[in-house]
Amino acid sequence: MDYDQLDFETLWELLKQNDEQALVQVLIRFDSLIKSKSRVNGRINEDIAQDIREAFVKALKKKIRE
């Protein structure tokens, strides 16, 4: 399956089935936003970016369980 060609609705359904590749694809698609929100003094702070990724994954998994 070519995950980078899937629409978000399909990825969401795959996430509900605990598809790890779907999760990776969602993170890839949100990477620019994550990096933009983790800038400090014009540079990407990787610790902040990782914290955002972890919070994002946690929120996705919580939403899937609802």
C-alpha cells in the first residue's frame, strides 16, 4: 500500500486499526507544522519538536479510543 497517496480519511481508518505505517504517514504530513511550532530564536529545537510529536501521537490515540 502506498501510504503517501492515501487521503486523510483513509489514514484515519487505518489508524483505528493500529496501523503503524498510517501513524508514520500522519506524522510526516504534520512535520512542517510541528517544526514551525518548535522554533526558538529562528531555529528548530528538536527537543520541543519531539515533545510536540509525542503529545500529538498521544492525542491521536486518545481520540481513536473515543
